[in-house]
Amino acid sequence: MKLVTAIIKPFKMDDVRLALSEIGVQGITGTEVKGFGRQRGHTELYRGAEYVVDFLPKLKLEIAVAESQVDATIDAILKSASTGKIGDGKIFVSPLEQVIRIRTGETGEEAV
């Protein structure tokens, strides 16, 4: 099993959720986060004063998937979250040692 973590632009959430449900991904955890990458934020004007916004709003999605679904999950996120502009985000894939469903006690892929 793998944990796929994706950092995306907030307005792409519905597109990503739909793309993932179409390939059979059943659960997603989303967290509102702030951060920056290469773009280093941007400059804004407020009441005549210019200031730098370093941390931009993003969404962090965490998706536990079976090994067989990893490539399809990555492809779905790439296609649905991409705008072609800087700041589209990143995808991280890490090993997931164990999953346990609290309600039933199921473990492993059955718990996902």
C-alpha cells in the first residue's frame, strides 16, 4: 500500500475528487495548508501599500491506495489538477506500512 500526498490549488479540488472517484478511489483526506515553492509567493497592493504574500493557500490531499492503484491515482491527479502555470503543486508517494479500520478492525487493503 502507498500513501499519495498531493498539494494542489484549492479551486482544483472538485476536479481532482471527481477524477479520483472515476478510477475507484474511495477515500480522500483534505487539509487547507499554506506554502510556497519556486514562485516564492507574490506581491499585492493593499490601501496603497505594497506587501509580499509569502505563503499561498493550497490543499493537501492524502490518499491511501493499493499498490495496483498508485499509477492511476497519480495520472488522475496530474490530469485534473494541472493548469499549466507555476504553483500547480506536487505529488509525493510514500510507503504505507499498515492501515486499520477502527470500526471493524479490518487491516491492510481491506481497510482502505
